[in-house]
Amino acid sequence: MPYYARQGLGSMLMKKCESEGVAMGYSTLELMAILPGIKLYDRHGFIEQGSSSAN
């Protein structure tokens, strides 16, 4: 929804997921992103390991 874009909601959710994972003892997090999400993950320090496409 464009109305909610660029208001920090994605960053807030990402930080919550990261902190919950750490609290549960996880040391890694793996994501699958769509193109609009890649910049968000980059800002949070995630590194692209590979890519795939669904046909």
C-alpha cells in the first residue's frame, strides 16, 4: 500500500524480528525478498547471497 510506504514500518518490523530471534537464541536470519524490499534489507546490513526467479 503506497500510503504506508516510507514511514518506518518495515524497519520497525525488521528490528522486532531481529530482537526476538536473538532472544530465542538464533544467530542467523535468512530472508527471501522481493525487489521493493531489497533496499530495506541492505539498510539493516543483510548481504545478498544469491538470487532466484519463479517462473
